[in-house]
Amino acid sequence: MKFLQAVLRALFYIAVGGVISIAGAAYFFMNWEPDRDDFPVRGIDVSHHQGDIDWAKVASDDVAFAYIKASEGGDFRDRAFAANWQAARAASLPTGAYHFFSLCKDGATQARNFLAVLPDEPDMLAPVVDLEFEGNCARRPTTEELLREISAFVAAVEPIAGKRVIFYAPEEFYRMYLSGNGLNRRLWVRSIWHAPSYSSDWVLWQFHQRGTVDGISGSVDLNVLQKELSVDDIQS
């Protein structure tokens, strides 16, 4: 009986230790962030999925900039864009707009959709085109075709915005379509919980997809600027 009790006690402690270890690991990953001494300039990207946002609280929680979803594909426009933009600007937070690029629509049509809602504000951050497979249509165009459509989007947007477009591209998309193909636009990389390794030539790094920020109920994407860059560097 004493032996059985000892075994059960040991199993209990092992189980408790396992739960604590799992909880500790979960806490670490949920709160992981790059070294603030190396990457002091932090920002977020949002869409209607974040619901109502208290932008005054956001601006006071070590958030230096915000990218806000404006549009997607050929006809979708984020219903929260205008309200988020106005409130973020009212909170004196530098803002930029991004467009989610559909693999099933031509670039010129998507550019018209984006430009229809892009504010005419000279001090806004450079526009971003979100290039990724997640949440996209199933079609996979050839590299030549996709680069042609992205170029059409860029050619239409940049003269109106007066700024160079930034490409947001996770590793899978970057390696399939952009790497080695003369990328001549600034890059926003995605690498969750560890430093990006697929490109060292980037200006923005999304390091967390389930971060927390005052003023936002629920999770939000967290980002940093490259070392020694300031918000002014992504306003042109």
C-alpha cells in the first residue's frame, strides 16, 4: 500500500510539473518579444477583426505606428477602415493602409479598389500590399503572371500615394514568388517567436500574431521596425 501511495504521489507531482511546464511555455510564447534595445519602435496592424478599438489607449501603450486594413481583392473594403483611421489619427498615431492582394484578381482592378478608400494625406505611412497564401484563393499563378499583376498594382498606386509600396510577405510566399526575382521594394517579413531568417533585408518584422495591447480586446499582430529606423523612414 505504501509503495502504491508513493507511486501515485510521484505521478501526481509529475503531472503537476507537466502542467506548470506547459503553462510556463505558453506564457513565454504569448509574451515573447524581440529585445527592446535592438528594436525599440513597435507597432500593430489591425482590421475589422479587432472590433472596436480605443485608440487613445493604444497610443499610450508603447505603440508608435499602426497599419490598418483598407481593402482586399477587387471589391472588398474593410468596414472598420474609416473609423479606425480617423480615431488613430485623432490619437496622434502615425497610420498606414494595407491591401490584401488576391491571387484571383488582376492587379489593376485591385489597385482601383485600394485607391478608392486610400486617404489623401501626405504624412501617412507608405502603403502596403499584403502578399500571402493564408486566407487567399486556391489559385496559384505562375511567377511571371503574379509578378506582372503585382507590378500593375504598384504602378497604379505609387503615383497617387506619392510613396513607394512596401511588400508584406511571409516566408512561403517570399520563397515561391519574390526571392531572386529582383525585389526592388521594401519588405515586411513575418516570423513568429524568432528572428526572421529568410531575408535580412527588411524594414518591418511581424513577430507576434496573438499579442495584447491596451485598448484592444483580444489578440492583435505586433511588429517592430528594423534597427536604427524610425517611423519617418516608412513615410516615404
